[in-house]
Amino acid sequence: MPAATDTDDVVALWRLQSRYADIVTRRAWPALHEVFRPDTAVHIDTVTAPPRTVVGPDAFADFVATAMARFDHFTFVILNTVVDLDPPERAGEQVTGAGGRIFMCEVRHDGASDSWQNAHGVYQDRYVRLDGRWWIAARRYRSMARTGPGAGVFGLPPDLA
């Protein structure tokens, strides 16, 4: 099989990002093992609560499932995505790492209060290719704005501003 081109890698990473959005929208938590490495650290900064870090797909699933439990409707929408491939270690070799950003919106409905509480944020990711496939190897999330309780506009993370 021929080596992947830059376009092949970018498309594969876009598919990985889309797969993640699909998993979260469907609340298909066991499928996070298909996109996260077992040691993936996810740093979460909602701005209005102390930042925290969870490690691995199960810990991340527990955190997100708890946060989403009150919503009777939840859709994870990718608004924009950027992928930057690392240069290969040696000429002619496949790229084994990449960075990326996902600007997203969570379209959420709280059934108890019958209110829409949407959230906007950004993921800053590190990706790794292992055994011929791409994985999310590290992730930083930061809230940018939200409606409903705790509403606010928080802007870009300082390193992106």
C-alpha cells in the first residue's frame, strides 16, 4: 500500500474529528475508545469552574455524561476545524503527528427548565498515528461563550488571541 499523502492524512484527521462529534452527540461513550488513546489527557477549562484534567476515554466519558445528563437534546456541532501536520522525521516517511483545533457549538435543551443552553468552545488537540491510524493523543478544551445559567462571553483562549 502506498504511503499516505498530506491530503489523505488531513482527511483522516477530519474524519476522526467528525467521529468524535458523532460519538458525543449519540452519547455512545464506549466508542470513545476508538478515538482516544488509553492515556489521552483532556484538560477542561469552562472558565466559570476550576480547570480540571481527566485521563483516558472512560474518565472523559464519565465527566461528559454527568455534565450532559440534564439535557434531553444535545448536538455537538463542528463550526470550523484546522489540522496542521508535523513534518515527517525523515524524507519519504509518513507523518506520525499533527496538531489541530475544533471550534464547536453544543446545541443543548434542558428539559426541566424547557430552556436552550448552548455553549461555544475550542478544542486544541494533538494527534498521533499509531499502527496506521490516527488517534486523539492530548486535548485542551476551553469555553468561549454560553447561554442560559452562567451565560457569558469569555473570548478566545489567550494563546489563540
